[in-house]
Amino acid sequence: MSKQKACELNQLQAGTMKRVVIQDTPLLLTRKGDSVYAIAAQCTHLGAPLDQGVLSAIALSAPGTMPALT
């Protein structure tokens, strides 16, 4: 997969999540400082949308699940 621009850095505030679709693949972006992280947008356990989950300083929790993704 080649590099694809998902959004402008100023469109993703630190500590927030943003769902984007790149080449038909839903992704969840999150930002910490100037670093941006991308993962699949759905929980692998329940298929829940991670952008509706909870992002803390150390973990991402899918809606209806216990905190787990670190």
C-alpha cells in the first residue's frame, strides 16, 4: 500500500479520534503531540466502531468492552 494523506494535521487535535476511509479501508486516527497513529476502525472482537469508544492516555476501549487496546 502506498502512502495516502488521510487529513491535515490541524484537522486532528491531540487526544482525539477521527474515522477516515483510505482505499476502501476504514481507519481510526489518533494524535499524540506531532505523532499520528492509525489502526483498523472496528474492534476485532465485536466489530464495534472504535471511533465511538473511549480514548485515554494509555488505552483505547471499544464501546461496550473493557479497556484493552494499548
